[in-house]
Amino acid sequence: MSERKPLIEVKNLRIYFYTYAGVVKAIEDVSFTIYEGETLCLVGETGCGKTVTSRALTKLIKPPGRIVSGEIIYYSPRGPINIVELSEEELREIRGKEIAYIVQDPGAALDPLYTVGYQISETMVDHETVRDWKEAFRRAIALLRETLIPEPERRAKAYPHELSGGMKQRVVISIGLSNEPKLLIADEPTSFLDVTVQAQILELLRELKARKGLTLLLITHDMGVVAEMCDRVIVLYAGTIAEVGPVERMFYRPLHPYTTALLRAVPNPLQRMEKLEAIPGTIPNLINPPPGCRFHPRCPYAMDVCKRERPPMIEVEPQHFVSCWLYAKRG
Ligand code: SF4
């Protein structure tokens, strides 16, 4: 793992939303690395900042949101670039091209007025990967074939409403792949699909990633998906990183009290569990987040220091990091 090349380094990222009710401190001092060729998962409860973090990677934070501070260093083929400093024009080279998204709801992502073949072609023509529409349409059909859509020539001329949910998701994946991205970000790519189709889409993503040498950032709250797909996991809590580590260690030896609670609250695909346990309390209001460790009001091990000071990120074992005073004290 340590020999891996970083593709993206996020450093001390802060994202705030300036609302009428107050400033929502959605992401607070978040740092992490995405290595080339890995599948990294962002997990956590709804509202923990998974989607906001992933959208920040191509500066897709719309007002009233703003990246307040921090760097997002992308090691592009042209050298390192700080995404945060790029203009919208400069971002066009990267967004949807070198870093592509697969969104949660394929139905909402596709335009009902255009055929899916047109929509895949448009992504290539827009980014000038292909200038000729006929060539783009030919490639769109090839992408539909690669994503295992039956009769791709016929389906390319179909409108979104003529396709099943699973097929729409394959079309969205085709759009994501159309400019041969280095990083594919998949935000809950199976949440709108039924269980059998979910398994097919995950298998497809795994297969495409291996074949194309992609790096995959997967956002999910489904521990089954994490166990199936991921090399490393980042656990987010209330806009801060609780724990980062290789997937097996996170499942078998979670360090952070929140990770432990999260694993007890959902079916754990790698361990037999007697019963599920709800996490006591609720996610804090991020206009006035708890001082110190944001998890302290829900943590059974909270100490005085947890209520006053933010815990540092500590490497407890190789590549396994935790932000918790329990480990700082032991260290
Ligand atoms: Fe619990 Fe303190 Fe660790 Fe936060 S820092 S998880 S409150 S023990």
C-alpha cells in the first residue's frame, strides 16, 4: 500500500454552507489520499458529509456552500494541480473527463428528451474527446456493449423511460466512462435498484475497474457493498474523519467508538452478529457542532478532553488511522 502513487490528496478541507439559519460547518479539516488503482469507500450516516466531500473533488460545491480552506491536489497527467484554485473553464478539462461521476438516481441524471446514445455521445463531444458525432455515437454503442446492455445498437436509440432501472444505471456508468476517466466517483450507485440488479451493477463496476485500470471512490452506507468492493475505508462522522484503514481491519478490528457502533448498527457481512444495536443519540446540528470530538455526546468513552479538544489523527498500526483521544492517551 505504501508504494502506491497518490492520485488525489485532500488536505485540511473545510466546506461551510452559509444559510439563513447560520453557518453549517459541513466538512471540518478533512484530509485523506486516494491512491491510483484502489477502491476507496466513504461511509457514514446520512448527513455525515460523504457526498459533499466527493463533490468537492471537482469543486462542485454550489452556493450557499463554499470551500473555505484546504487543498485538493490532483496528480494529473500534466503534473500536480490544486483543484480548489481552478477556474470553471480550467475545471472543464477535469470534471466529467478525468474525474467522472455516477450519481445516485440514474432516472434523474438522464434527460428524458434525448436518446441515451445521444446523451453518451454528447459527453464525448462536449469535452472534445471525440469531435465527430457519428464517431461519438459509434463509441456510445461500444460503451453500452461494455456495460452489458443487450442489443446496444437498438438501446442507443431508446429514451430513458424505455429502459429499466438497471439499464439506466448502466447508461449512467457508460456516460461516466465515456471520456476514459482516471477516477470514477460512484455515489450510492445501487441505492435505487433492487437487490439482484445491485449485485450485477457492483460486479460490472468491479470488472470495468480491473479492465480499465480505474481508481474508484465509492460512497455508500451499505456495509455489504463496502465488504464486497473496497480496499480501504474512510469513516466520516458529522463532517470529520473518524477512522481510515484497510477494509478487513475496519471490519475485524475497528478502533473508533463510532466505527464500532456503526458496525453493530448494521448487518456485518464479515462477522456473525447476535442482534443489531442502534447508535444512541442523534447526528449533531452542524451549525453548532459539539466542541472537541464531534462524537462525544454519543460516545460511551467520552472524557473531559474529548469535550474540549479535537482529537488528533493517530496511525495506530500501518495504514490504520483513528481520530480519538483514547489512542492518543495510550500512545
Ligand atoms: Fe469518544 Fe473521546 Fe474518542 Fe471522541 S475522542 S470517540 S468522545 S473517546
